[in-house]
Amino acid sequence: MKKIIITLFILAITACNSNSMIQENQNSEGGKFFGRGGNNTELYGGNPFVYSNNGEVELIEFLFKSASNLDAEAVSSVVADSLWFRSQDGTQTYILKEDIPSIFEQRKSQEMNIWAILPNKIKGRPGGSATTVSSYVKIEFINGEVFEKELMELYYIENNIINGIEQWSRDISSNTN
């Protein structure tokens, strides 16, 4: 009887440790791309997403460190000649690489903290990724204005160059950072 109890106890511990009660699906693809219309929707609509591992994490880390140091030259080195940008308020503009130094000249300081980087791409689509970045940003401008937000951004990256950024934001609560 004692051997049976010990055997059952060992089996119970083994079952708990092997995660046999909860099976996690570890596929390398998931989700579904719908698109907003146009060529990508027609060609890749319905395809799942896959993780991308083409240097996006390192690129975003470099970008945030460079931007926090107000290093316009370093930031310019990782963006396209004309960067498409849709800001948190929905305004869509193009930022020219040559304009980045003047943008940084308007800033007194900039703090950028990354919370998560998730590089994805549409399965079967050649080319770059859409890398989701969750972060905290505080920019102090020389005119005294301050921009402080939690951001969720999508960076469109191809060949280690950022071609576009879409941005969503949330105001800072007292215990965010």
C-alpha cells in the first residue's frame, strides 16, 4: 500500500511538471492578415503572420538609444530618405531624412523606454516586417512643451531601414513608468 501511494505521488508530480494538463500550441505562425485594401490585401489577405528575425529588435533598440541621446545622425542612418509617418492623432506626413537634424534641434531632452518589441511579417509575402513596439516616451522641447505618452507603434522595416511608422498613444497614469 505504501509503494502504491508513493508511486501515485511521483506520477502526480511528474504530470504537473511535464505540463501535460495544459498544452501550449507552439506554432511559428498565427493570427490572420486582412489588410485595408489594395495590392497586399489581394495578394496576402487571409495569410497568417509569422515571427520575423531579420535584425528588427536590434534596429529598434539602436533607434531608441540614438533618439534618447538626441543623435540625429544615428537616427538618420536607419530611416528611409522619405519616412511615412501616421501620428497618434491620425495625421499622415512624410519626414525627409535631411530634416531629422532640425527636428532634434527643437528638443531639450528625450527619454524613450522600450517595453516590448514584436517583429512580424505576413507569411508568404516577400520583403520586410511590421514590428510592433510598446514604449514610454517623454520629450522636452526647448520651448518648454513636454510630450509624455505610452506609445504603441508599428515600424515598417525592410532591409534594416525604417520606411514607415504608425503610432497610437495613451496618456500617462501616475504609476506607468
